[in-house]
Amino acid sequence: MKKVITNAQVFLPGLLLCGAVTVAAHGLEWLEVLLFGRAWLESLVLAIVLGTILCTARGLAPRYQAGVKFSAKTLLEVAVVLLGASVSAGAILEHGVSMIVGIALVVAVTITGSYGIGRASGLPGKMALLIACGNSICGNSAIAAVAPVINADGKDVAASIAFTAVLGVVVVLALPLLVPLLHLSDVQYGVFAGMTVYAVPQVLAATATVSQTSVHIGTLVKLVRVLMLGPVVLALSLLGRDDAGKRPPLSQMVPWFIVGFLVMMGLRSANVLPEPVLSVAHEGAGYLTVMSMAALGLGVDARAVLRAGGRVTSVVMLSLVVLGVFSATLIQLLHIA
């Protein structure tokens, strides 16, 4: 009992600080909706910004560090597990195997291409991989899920998410303009939006102004991309090597939270999980992800992030262009009307 109390005393200050930043981020998002009718910056991005401002201005006192590190890693892994409850394999399979295979190929090719762009631009390998996975799969969630597998530095994670998130907002606003320019049908636009927009809420925002058909198709395509997160992270863990050049043990090659993600997805697909549980899992994943992003922000000095700003922005934009080109190619190859 004494040990439990001691551990609580060690972790509690940092957990409370991350919780306070999370509450503030949600409050700012609510204020955005109240003033502008929509949230231009999501609470996840705001949590990073607020945490980074605090760390840059005041530093992180030693008493907060244990709880902040716990939030940045363990809480993030729990959020990934809960995310699996939002993915239904049945709903995805109903839309056709050829579409699923096509999306998987586009994701694989785009990750490879984006990583190559990042390395050619001089970015560190782990940051290049984070940006590649974020652009190709599901933005912030993919970056957050890949980070613990490749042992990415908190500064790289925060920088990748910050620049990817800002560009994500621009994409949501600009994407509907392509409908008349490229003469896209509602179904074609739904596929294109689902392939290029980062987060599920952003897909809804980017397609709702076009049609309900675009919303439906875009969401399904986006779910397929989210489903790619499990195999990609598993592959990265299997390809990993320790400092001696050896593969890590099985428990590290297959991280517990990826197993949890797949189990939750299986339960959701089998309709085992009741609606109240799905709702709690969805809300819990969102809150824990924001809290872990607050923790990442609290470990970042903004001056270090800004030094890499120009290159990161260029890589994210070029990667997004690559994703757009391959997405348009997929629409043509599958003869989507």
C-alpha cells in the first residue's frame, strides 16, 4: 500500500498538469466553435501548443517529469487500443475488395515515397518516418501510434504533429474547391477526400459541404486507411533492431497496444461491444490522445522545433502532393464514376 501511495505521489503532479492542459485545450476548442461556428484548430493541436508554450516559457520542473513521461507513452498506448473500437472490418469489406487492396497499395507506396522525400530533404530518419506515416494513414493518430514503436524523440513527434495538423486544416478548407476544377463526381470526391484528409472529423468537414454520398464514401475510405495503422506499426516493430543489431524479443516486436487495437477491432466487427462501451471507448481514446499530446508539448522547447520548421513544412507538403497524385490514380484505375 505504501508503494502505491509513493508511486501516486511521483506521477500525480505530472498527470494533473497534463490534465489541466487538456482541459484548457478542450475549452479553447469549445470557444472556437462558439465564436466561429467550427473549430479551426482541434484540441489535440491546441494541447501541443499550450504544452510547448509552458515548457518554453517556464521549463518543466523535476516533480512533473515522471507523470508527463507516463502520459506521453502509456496513456498514448491505451488510446491506440481504444481506437480499435472505432474500426469495423465488416463495414469496410462491404465496399469491395479491390478498393481495399488499392488503398493499401497507395498507403504503402506513399509511405515509401514520403519517407524518401524526408530523407532527401535532410530530416532525421525517425522524423521522416513519422511524417510519412502521418500523411499516408491518419495524421496525428498514426504519428502518435508509430512514435513509441520506433522510440521517436518527443521533439520529433511534436514537430511532426504540429506541422501536419496545420496543413490538415488547410486541406479541409481547400479540398472542396477541387470538385468543380477536376470535375469530380460525389463518389470520386468522397474517395479523394478519404484518401487525402488526415482525421475522420476532418473528412466529415471536407465532404459535408459537397453531399451525403461524399460523406459516406469518404468515411469508409478513411476507415480503411485507419485500418492500415495496425499492419504498418506491426511491420515497423518486426523490422526493428536493438543497438546490437538483433531483433528485440517477441513482446517488443508485437507491442501490447497493437494486439489490443486488433482485438478491439475484432470485437467491434463481431458486434460484441454494446453501444455504450463503443461510445466510452471513442470518447476515452480522444481524451487520452489529447492528454498525451499535452505531455509531448510539455517536453518540447519551441526554439528546437522552429529550427526544423522549414524543412518539415516542405516535406509535409510534398508528401501530401504525392498522396494526392496516387489517390487520383487509384480513382482512374478502379474506374470510379
